[in-house]
Amino acid sequence: MPKKSYVGELFEFQVGERLAYGLCTHEMEQGWGPYMGQLVCFFEGAEPAPLEDPSKVLDRPVFTTAYAPIPHMLKDNEARKVADVVIPEDLSVPPFMREGGGDLGPYCLANALNPEQPVENSIPEKAIRFVPDLGLIGAGALERIYRFNLTPEREYDIEMGLYVLDEERDAVF
């Protein structure tokens, strides 16, 4: 029996006392099922209450992109499906994501659906700070990302020591 696909489903995620919205755009399959989970584009803004028309978030800029274990988050009431939508054309292309850094060596780009094959010379090195990290996030990490407005650029700056996160000053909510 094939596994359920979440592609094209819009979700509401509990981030502390607020709600964030994300759209599953892709899944990585490697024989036994999703390799890292579902690839989700998370949209700007954490709302204090559910949106009357959640599909309106598709008009917002993408805040970040990450793999999220949707089935587990649904089971644990950390997310809920709010709509089936058509994936906008600009989100249908697999994004590039950042790999490496720190003890893993220099940063490189990878296609989010084929991370074993790094992309060479696809964007200038200085632009790599604007690309999200390739990784799997759970509810706690997602809350932290929204609470401290951790865009891919800010996460890169923190990792590189260019910015020091102050959890009191930098908290958005």
C-alpha cells in the first residue's frame, strides 16, 4: 500500500502560543518512504489566532524551507491540515539548500531532493547565507525559528559568529 502523500497540503503549526503556516511542496522518496520527511515552505508571520482563510498565506513571502516530519507532527497535535492547495509555480521547483559549515567543512549548495550531489558554482559564495540549511526540524526548532526570526541569513550570521543571538532582546513573541 503506497504511503500517503502530503504534497499540496497546507498546514497550521503550533509555535508556542502562535500559529505558523507551511505548504508541503515535495517529498523525498528512497525506497522505504520519505527520507527526511516532507519538504515544507514556511511563510512569514506567526499569528495569534487561526486565519479565517489560511490559503491567503500563499501570497506571503517564504520565511524558510525545511524538512518536517508531518505525520508525527499531526499525530502529536503540533500541526493540523487546513487546506488542499495548488502549489504555486515558484514553489514547485526543488529549492537549493545549504550544507556543511562548522565541523562539516565549507558550505556548499545541494538540491533539496538530491543532497548527495552538491551543486557547484550555482550561486556566488556570498549569496549562500540566504539559502536555508538542509535539515529536519521538529516543533521545538520551528518555534525557535519563528520566536527569534531566524531567517536563513540570520542563522548563517549566528553560525559564522557575525551575530550573537540575545534571547531576551531578539524574541518576537
